[in-house]
Amino acid sequence: MRSFAPPDMALRGRIGAHRLHATHDPRETTRNARAAFLEKFEREVDPNGVLPPEERQRRAAHARKAYFAKLALASARARRERAHRAGGPA
């Protein structure tokens, strides 16, 4: 089996992604994954499925926003830490 250096693997991955998107609609290739991701939030806020659909969707929307806000906070902290270690502005 042939092994590749990590930079080569990253480039090969980008090439594959571009080929895939050149020949297929990305909305189609990711439809099931997106649906599962969004359903995760509905299950999180209503694990027993007892809420009316509108309320479950409203709560799921807030759970998604909280999830992405948490990611943004972690990203900001990581950038700040990297800048601090590099001697840049905090």
C-alpha cells in the first residue's frame, strides 16, 4: 500500500471534493447528512416526541443557535490563545 504525506493527502482530498462538486449537486449529496444533523436538535429538545411540531422546531432552532454560538466561542478562544502564544495582541 502506498502512503502519502499529510500535505499530499490534503491536496488529494481537495481534488476529490472539487471533482465531486463538478459532477454532482452538493445539495443532493449532503441532503441526508443535513437532515440527520437538524433532526439531532429536535431529538435533543423533545426526546419523547411529545411537543407540538411548531414548538419542537422553535426549540430546535434555539438549540442549533446555541450549538453554533458555542463553536464560535471556542474558535475565538483558540484564536486568542494562538495569538497570545505567538506574541501577538490578546
